[in-house]
Amino acid sequence: MLPTYERAFVGLLEERFRSRDVLIQVLIGPRQVGKTTGVKQLLQRWNGPFFYANADGLLVSDRNWLLEQWQKALALGDGTLLIVDEIQKVPNWAETIKALWDSQPGRVRVLLLGSSALQLHSGLTESLAGRFELIRVYQWRYNELYEAFGYDLTRYLIFGGYPGAVPFEGDADRWYAYMKESIVEAVIGKDILQNRKVANPALFRQAFEILCHYPAREISYTKLLGQLQDRGNTDLVKYYIELYGGAFLIHGLQKYSAKAWLARSSSPKVIPACPALHTMATGKMDTTDPERRGRVFELAVGAELLQLPGELFYWREKNAEVDFIHQYQGQLYAIEVKSGRKKSTQGLNAFLKHFPGAKLIIVSPENFPQFSKNPRAFLSQVA
């Protein structure tokens, strides 16, 4: 990763920590996207005292270790910034942080981060409610990879998402090995299977490979279940997709409906979290295949929309469909992706008849760089 490139969350953290009343800040996101690097960039220009502690590699770890780090930060003076990396490796970390925070409010500014999104999220929701702000750090967007590494769109649609894989793009075997072992298997084996009940790990891994073969496609749970080499039911497939979504690997979009129960019962539209995951599972894309390139481009748009606050859906009624429905602060955005593949163009008008207050958006390869630079601003400007 280029050390000079700074992701947006670094400035956001700096702004929050300089405010008078700041909650515990928590960075959560997938592995290998620059969370630790960004924190180190923040510390390079931090003017006040700070103490950095890393729980990775501890042979014996308990709450006393965390208490020791807290006391070291206190010794540097009130307002010291305490950063604890790999916090999820400390047993009962959330309860310990809660007790320390409540007993000495405001004396230490706290930043927590780690490599297991599922473990972090569980601790936060169970013990630290009302005491933290969550900053989600996702895979790199096209605009970031363009600025840092000079990506063009084709390169992004093949390799995009993980900056650590950039040096290996010229060697297919090394690139695949990095993606498989350092990212996918690390997430599945360490973050998910060690922290969630999965009866058949081999089946769970097979489900990941199958899901990655359906980028930006709506597919029924029954069809997905039929491809798994074991007995199961639709609840099993839903559970698998839920786990992969919580680990920032694969997301299943629900069909948009004004009736929530209809949305929950719909077939999912599968969105791998970045194009690189699709490439790893299916092989390098033939750039002359308009159908596959179109699907991957739609995946890329969906993956960047998922990084926005709000909710993301798709919509279909008979032969009319809209690629993405983004809902934010009471406003609906109906987003059509023009990717070059053949499909009906009647969906936007059909959706507008049902939801006349929706704003219509078209994203194409031509305006995708502008969209990726600031998706929220793009939606506001072009609607």
C-alpha cells in the first residue's frame, strides 16, 4: 500500500477526537483494507499524548492486560488518546472497556479496532451500547485505487478492492494465493467459524464459491440450496449469507417493498463486497464478454452503494426491474446501471408509477469515476 495515500476515515477520526465530548471510536471492517495503516497516519500528526497497544500475539491475555494499557495512557495525562489494536483478542474486552470508561469518564480518548468484524460487532452491541460511535471501513472504492495506484475501470473490475494484492497482479498464482489465504480463508476460518456456530464448515466454504458466481444476480434460496452438496433448507442459506454479510464478504440484497414482510421473504440479489472476490472464485474476467463485464460492473456499483448510510435494495415486478433502490432519510433513489449488457429499460418508469417521489439515477462507465469519488454527493447532484 502506498504510504502517502490517506483514506477518508483518517480525517474523520481526527475531527472527532478534537471535539470536546467524544465517545469511544470503533473502526470495523474487512481484513487488509488499511485500518491499522490509517491509524498510524493519524498518529503521525497527532499533537497530544497517545498510547498505542496491540493485543496481537499475546500468549496470555486477560482483562488485566487491558487495565495495564489504560493505566499507561492515564500516566501520560488527561486527554491521552489510547489505541488498542486487535482488541477482540482480549477476553471480555467489551465489559472491561465499559467498566473503565464509566469509572473515569472523559479522562482517556479511546480508539478500538481489530481484524474480526463479527467479534467486534458482538461486543459493541452487547456491552457498549450508548458509549461508542462506529466507523465502517470497507474495501477500497474505484476512486481510491485510481488515486493511489492509477487503476482504470477494467483493472478495477478484475482486481479491485484490496490494495495489498496490487503487487501480485502480474502473477496470477500469487494473486490468487494472497486473496485465498490472507483474506478469504482468514475471514472464514478465523472470524466466522471460530465465533459462530456452523455445523458443516466445508459446506459453508462451498456456499461462498457458489455465491461469488452470481454477481449482481437475483437468485432464489431454493436454487442456491440445490447447488450445495448436502441436505439443508432455505433458512440455512439465509444464515450463511447473513454471516458473510457481517464479515464484509458477500451481501444479499432484499427486494424493495413498502411492506417489510414481503422484502424479507424475497429472493436475494447477490453482491460480493468487491470485484476481486468474484475474480478469485471464478477466474479472471474475459473483458470482451459484455454479459459478464456488465454483471461485474453492476456488482461494483452495488458494492459502493452499500458503503453509504441508509439501506439498499433491488426492485422487480414481472418484467420490470430496477438494479438498486437506495433509501436514506426518507428519500428513495431508483438507480439503473448502464453496463453494456442487454436488458429492459422500462424499470425506472414502472417504479416511478408505484413510488412517484423517487429520484431517478443512471450510473454508467462514463460517469462511474464521478460517482465513485463521492457517491453521496453524486446522488444529490444528478437526481
